Amino acid sequence: MNFVLFESVIGYYLVNISIENNPSTMYKPRETSNESNLQTNLKIKNFSFIPFNSLNHSVFNCKMIACGKPTTYLLEFLKYNLIREKHFNYLKTVDPNLGSNLKNLLNVQISSELQVLGITRILRERYNSNSFEIFPDGIILSLQKVSFLFSTGKIQDKKNISDRLIIQVSQLLLSADEEINTLSTICKEWSYFFFPRILEKNYRTLPFCMIIKFLLNRKVINDHCLSELNILTLNKDLSVDIYKNFKKSFYPPIDESEMYILNILTEKIISLLEMRKIFHFFLRSKVIESMPNLFHILGEFLSSQLISKTGSLRNLSKCPSSTLQILGSEKALFKALKSHSNTPKYGILYNSIFIKKSIHNKKGKISRYLSNKCSLAAKIDYFSPFHTFCYGKKFKSILTELLSLENDMGEI
């Protein structure tokens, strides 16, 4: 006697089945002819049914079944019905993981064949009418409610949502930096043809774009424009210097099309810089919230790069310090292994302040210290139930002392 465990939104079914057919004609999911033959030859007897108590109870059981873990509610139901059955042969389940767990817990013979998929499909069609007695809204609305609660619960259970946001925002920052650098070089080259004396000094990107936009929109530069430049640059000496250079030198005339393109370039760069500030603030807040100790050692950029390399904070916490030390230098590592040369001493951690400030022959030693403390900080950030940054501050003070000690010994 074979039984099929059918998990529905409304409860659990344990169905006694018998197939009056040749065993060689097994069910194949993509062939409708075999499914119709199975539907005609399948003899179903509703052996037992147990409903769920509420929607929340249904969602909880759906979550456990999706993970392949049987609940106590299901185990008690199966024990009550299977133990008293004398001629019991197999219990058929769709999920093989659930079947293996039931086999270990109940000591019964389990089979998870492809034929069970067709049987459960037929059972779903036959027993959907029972949902109106338990859920008055009907099977469709109850399915929608359970699926909504199930999906929101699965999303809330995932701890790596903030990790994904950190990875995506760090990638956006890198792409924004590349675009800003490309557009700013083009803007500087174009503006050099019309305002060569202004580019004698190296200005930052944002004040340079604002000065170019200001000069393009002013046909005549007078003393009134000097006060506006003071407000724009927030530096009186810089505005006076720009004003004198503009007055002394001769500039070629600019066409309307050239002015239009330069205006578009400057506006685009300024908008990208503002967007980058917002992304940077968001990344900083998320890194402080999810990994405060690692943030105090490396900062938000290097922490986000480590997370993007490993995929999540969980994977980073599992990495030993030796793996964390060479993250980002995988190509150099495999090249060194092929050529039997020296392996790299650092990857992403090379951009850290500790390695940059260290002496050349001490960089490998400092990178080992740094990767050790970063590995400890990542483990504390992931496994600790309380978010605190005291460990990160302590690790940073230890690293600064080691750095000063190693540098002094290297100089001696």
C-alpha cells in the first residue's frame, strides 16, 4: 500500500493510491499523453486530511517545507496515520530533501519519483474545492495571501539585503567616478581653447566646472562679477586671481554651439558630483550599520570592495586572514602559481592607509597584521548580536602602534 504526501495551502493530505497500469509507462512531466493516462488509471482514496489553523500557520509550514524540514505538526499527523497502517509500503514525496528528513525521523521507506509530480497535480485539481470550507475567500485569494506573506517572510529572513545594497552602491560609485573623470578631462581640454589662463592652476573638478559655467554665461566681466565669484568659489584670493587673468588675457570668440556643449558638460559633471555625494553618504551609513568594526579599520570604500569580492558579509566572515589578504589579486596569484614565482602579498588591502604608510620592505608584514584584524572584525560584525565599534577602534590602535614600531625598526 502506497501513500502520497500532498502539501496544500489549506493543509496536509495523506492519500492512498493505486495505479492500474503497466509499470513500464512511467509518468513524464512534459508529455501530456502520459498525464492523461495517469489521470484515468489512478485510483485515489482520501486517507486523511489535516487543515492548517490560520494563514500564519500555513505560511510557517510552507516555509519549513520549502527548506525541506518537516514540522512537528506534519510529523504528528504522519505518525498517527502511518503507524496504525499494517500494509504500508512506501511514502511518496515530491521533495527528495523532505523525504530524506522524514526517513530519518520516522524510519519509513520514502520514494521521490517523477511520477509523484503528476499525482500531486491531479490531487491539486481534485481537492481545491475543500478550500472554500476552510478559507471562505476561496483558493485563489488564499493562495495570494499565503504567497505574499511567504515571500515577505523570505525577504525579511535574508541578512544579506544590506550587503547587496552595499555592493550595488559601491559599483555605482565606481562607474560614477569613471564617468566624472572622462567628462571632466573632455571639459578641461575644451575650455583650455577658450580660457587658457584659467587652467594655469590645478582646480578641483567642482569649482572648475562652476567657474567655466559662470564665465560662459557672462558676456561682460566687471567688478560686479567679482563679488559673484567670491560667493561661488568661497575664496577671495582665488576669485581675484581668476578675475585678473580673465581681464589681462585675450580670449577667442565662442560660438553658440560650443557654448551650448560646454554648458551641457558642466551641468552633467555637477549633477554627477551631487549624485556621488548622495551615494557616498548612503554607502557610509550602510557600512557603519552592518559592519562597524571593519569600517573603523578600513573605511567604507575598502569594506564595500571586500564585500563585493566575497558576495556577502557571511562569506567574508568565513574567509581566513590569508584569503582576505590576497582578495583582489587573483590573476597575479594564479600567474605566480603557474610560473612558480613569489605569490602576491596584498590585494585590495594595498589601498589601506596602514600599507601605504609602511616602509617598502615591511608592507607584506603589515598586510598580514591588517588581514588578521580585518578577519576578526568581520567575524565580530556578522556573529555578534549587538552592533558595537569598540573592537574596531581597539584593532585600529593596535595596528597604528605596530605600524609605528615596524617603521622605526626599519629606519634603524
